[in-house]
Amino acid sequence: MSIKINLLNNGEFTSQDVSSSNVGELRNEIEIPTSAQVNVGGTIRQNDFVLEDGAYVAYTSNNKVGG
């Protein structure tokens, strides 16, 4: 089952289909570094946070934000 998330990429949110059900799986699927902080809906989330269809996701690593 896939869901659609809105991933921050180059300063804009773009729609992306993913098969991940939580932040930890998303890290593996789209290769987010383990050192990066993942924000869902503007709040830093841990790996066990469940993703919902339509979620707005961004991550920060080395003072950069992107996808």
C-alpha cells in the first residue's frame, strides 16, 4: 500500500508516492541520513511516528532542508 506525502524539495513541497508507513521506513526508502531530523507537519518526529496520506514532510541535515 502506498501513500502520498508532500516532500520539501528545493524550497517547494512536491507530491510523492511512498510505501513507508512510518518515519523510520521513510528514512530507508528515500535515503534520509540517520543524522537528519525529520519534520512531519512542522514538528520533529521520531522513527516510530506513523505517516498519514497527505503529510507534509521535510528533513534537515547539515543546516540544509530538502528531499
